[in-house]
Amino acid sequence: MSTWLNRLRPGRDRLCLVQLSSGDGESHLVQFAPGQYDAPNLKRLLIDPKITKLFHYARFDIAV
């Protein structure tokens, strides 16, 4: 999983995109419009304790 902001300061800059993959060679993108962060499927995946999550740069991605 990796997050993309329109700049590089979590908490100040807007989250634009989340990139994720199940490890099968395919990548999935979740794109966010300004101020609209409702992504119920992504939220469900992130809170599921049965799914192992790997982050590209976890300290940054979690801060976002």
C-alpha cells in the first residue's frame, strides 16, 4: 500500500490517491476528490485484522 499527496506534508496536504495490491501482480488505485474521503471498501480492508498490510513507507502512509 502506498499513499500519494499533492505535496509531502501529511495533515496539511491533500490525500489524492491510495495504491494497493493483493500481491497478484495487479495494482488497484483509489482516487479521492478534494475533501471527499469516503471509501468504505478501503476502510473495511484496512480495519480487517485477518488481512496483512504492507506499506511502502509506513510512517508516512499511517500519518496520512
